[in-house]
Amino acid sequence: MLDKIIKDIKDAKTLTHENITALLDSPDETLWAQVFERADDIRKKNFGDAVHLRGLLEFSNYCKRNCLYCGLRKDNKTQYRYRMPPDEIVENAVQIASFGIKTIVLQSGEDPYYTTDIICNILRDIKKNADTAITLSIGEKTRDEYKAFFDAGADRYLIRHETASPSLYASLHPDSTLKERLNCIDDLFSIGFQVGIGCMVGLPGQTHSDMAADILLLQEKQPDMIGMGPFICNQDTPLQGALSGTIEQTLKMTALARIVCPRSHLPATTATGSIDRFGREKALAVGANVVMPNFTPLNYRMHYTIYPNKRCITEDGYKCNTCIRKMIENEGRTVATGYGHSLRFESSTGQTS
């Protein structure tokens, strides 16, 4: 059966839940080497050797949610909280763009302080002063809010589905449902955003069947971006003491994501680099084509603790940018100079990356 699955992968056939689960059940390193090679070939065919940089700015660590795995959860009283003033957000975004970064990612917890008007003003000010694409990652909003962000200049929206298992999702999210999350994703697509979704790997209670469901959801949605990273246990959450996801699991899911979504942008995530010193390099070798240097000012960055021991937590943005560019070059890859828009978006508009 496994030989047939590998043949199906090489022939670009649609994968089934049974096939994906069987793959994830297999410890055969020779088989997985073939999967990894195929994923890298697909990446190279669609994106070449260029790696896109997304400059990350974490502007608030307040959150109204109580997700069990996240250090920013509302009930974590040990978390020092901060909010960047709007003018400081714009100032930092413009500086990021000055480093040659063509995409800025504005990320926060679900913080009601930043109203729709505030976010829209920030977006317009950045677009007015910097030549950059903007990705928002600020959680679940109404369709009208998403439309306002899009009209104000946001190009992309990242909202990971976290897990495609309704029961596992419910056990981790006491104040939201998978259906609500998927409705948000559908709204974003319908508005015209370039949409990023994705999942955590190695969640407590997560099975290979659950992980196969994540890959099937990616295959169905064909998102413009995919965030694939390991669960990392935070001792200041209800999941304290749980085992974290492994680099092996994460690389397998990254490769499968590339295989079922050949034209999606796929980051080598910071979390992957946080559980393995060479995790980002390994992810780039199995299908990833994006890296996200962190430009959050150091006085804030140390407090954006979704998970502990985050990579590059003490490096300023300029040093992080320089280090990542060198890492990419050392891997025999090049740093992309364009905006890194979705291939779907480029095909429909004639824009280039």
C-alpha cells in the first residue's frame, strides 16, 4: 500500500485520509526520504530557489481568548501585557520596509482595544509611507470588519485553523468553535484576501487521523499561505507538563502540506526553529519557501510568549534580518526581492512576485 501511495504522490494524485494516515503511521525513513524529495521538487518547480521574507511585528499581547495552549490567553495572570501605540506600529512598519522587506506581518492577540477604525488607519498610514504588502494576523472578526481591513489596504490575512478535528478544537478552545473559525476563513476568501491557514503539530491528544484531516483541509481549501508549526508546551497554561511536538512530525506535515498545496507559500516557521537549532533549514529542504524574521522591538518581543524559548528573542530586527539572509544563502537559496504575492493572485492580476 505504501508503495502505491508514494507512486500517487509522484503522479500528483489527490491524497485520501486513509493514505495520509498510513503515511504518518509509517516510521520507514527510506519512504519518508522519498516524500521529502518530492516535496522539495514541487517547491522548486513552483517557486524556484527564492525564499520570501515576511517581517513580523507583534504589536499587542493582550487577548480576549482563553485557548489552552497559548501564553497570551486572557487568564494567564503571569503574562506582562503591552500595546504598541498606532504611530509606533506605523513607524516600525516603515522601518521594516526600509530593510528591503516586501511584506509586513502585523500580529497580535485578539485585542479589542484596536478597533476597526484604528486598524484601518494604521493600514492606510503604512501603505502611504512604505512600499510593502501587509498581512494581518489578529484573529476572528466579522465579515464587515474583514472587508474594512481589505479596503484599507491589507493584502493578506493569516488565521490558522489550528486543528481540523472538531472535538480536539473544542477541547483546546473554550470560547470558540471550529465552525466559527472556518466561517472566518471562508469570509476572507470571498472578500478577496490572500488567505493563510494552518495547524499545530503534536497537540496533546492529537492522532495521525487528526493530522490527516488537517492535510485534507489544506488540500480542499488550497490556501495562499500555510502556517505549519509544532505545539510547544507553555508551563503558564493549562497544558503545562504536556509533551511538545517533535521536529520529525513537523517536517512530515510540512512536506505533506507542500505536496497537496503545490502553489501555496509555506513558511519555515520560527516555532520549528525553536525546537531544533536547524529546524528552519530542515523545513526549507522539505518544501518551505518563506522565512519570517522578527522585527518586534526587543522591549516588547520578550513578552510575546505564546510559547517559551522562542527563537531570536534577544536579537534586534536588523541582526535577525541579516542572520536569516545569511542562513538562506548558506542553504544554496536566494532571497526573493518581490512582494511574494500568492501565485493564484498573480495569475489573476498579472502581478509578479
